[in-house]
Amino acid sequence: CQPLTFERNDYVACSVDLRRHDVQMFWGSTNGKPFGTIDRFVREIDPAVKQRLSFVMNAGMYEQDLSPVGLFVVRGGEVTPANMAKGTGNFYWKPNGIFFVGDGQVGILETSLYLQRRPKTEYATQSGPLLVVDGEIDSRILASTRSQNIRNGVGIRDAGSAVFVISENPVSFADFAKLFRDALFCRDALYLDGVVSDLFIPALNRMDRRSVVGPLVAVFARPQGEAR
């Protein structure tokens, strides 16, 4: 995870190489209740696993009970189904999409395309809107310059690498999308959430506590000898 300044806005960008990292999704503990905070998640995970933890970030939008709004997959099991409904709010800003991990690869697909292709998936989260699609930014995203918030999202450079980003100051959707395309060279990028965006980086002694969280993404260093 490294600080990054682009067009006078400050960010932290955490790069993930699937040869050296495991990307996993989490929502609740063994009692079936949501973690609710990154702090609680970190306290409850196995100490041996915790030693390999690189960072944790909120991984999408959630309902009042903290359950994911859309598709959420953990260890190949569907926690919540894909949401194709129309509605108001960022999640329903079409096209929205799904970030997924499976078969040693990562990807981002528009939701209906994901459901059509059904790629092998071990972990997945649905959110919206899509910020970058095949290297292009939708004109509506580029026009969205007034709404300013702390935001986080994920971008894909190729099937073996991703980058998770959180802004350090309020930014617009246009600012955020251009960061992924022009500074991080991501061919696809997905907005995860805003306002409640939190990040934990043990190496930097950083633990955000802005709000409650629902879905979580955690990245772990692979044990020595297991690098792909």
C-alpha cells in the first residue's frame, strides 16, 4: 500500500499480485452475525492468519442489517444473490458490476455479463457504478463532478493483478474514475462505496473507524513456498 497524488487529490493504493497474495471476502463470524467493523474482524481472525494480513477494506454496499446489497460469494458459497433490480443510489447506477476472484485470477464484469458467463468464482462482491470498462469511462461518470466524498474501489490491470484504492480527501466520481484509468492503468474499475470507506494496514499502523461496514475484502501474503 502506497500513498499517491493525482490531479491534486490524495489516495492510498494497495496493489495485489495473485502470485504472492490471496484475496478473500468476509462478512460475518462463525455465529452468523456481521463483523460490523474492520476492528472486530481483525480481533476475531486466527492469529496465525493475521500475521499474513496485508490490508482490509470495505467491499461494497449493504442493507440496514449490514447484509450485502448484491451478489456476495465467500469460499464458493453464495451469501446473497445478484441484484438486478432498479433503484436509486450508487449501487443501482447502471451499469454496475461484480469483482470476482477464482481459479487464481481476478476480474470485473458488468453484472448481466457475469451472470451470462458464470466465471469460476471463489469470492465475489457486486457494487456500482462501474468506473472504467475496457479502458473507457462513461460520459455520465465524467460529468459527475459535484458530489465529493471519501471513496474506495478496485481496479484490474490484468487477470493476475488488482489495485484497491481509497481516497484521503473527498473526490468526485470523475476524479476517481480517471485515477484508475490514467494513473493506475486499470482496464476495468468498480466503485465499492463512499463516506463509510475504511482501510486497515497493519504495516502502517492504520486502522480507520469512520463507520460500520458490511462486506469486507482482506488480502493476505501467501505463506513462504506457496507463491505461484
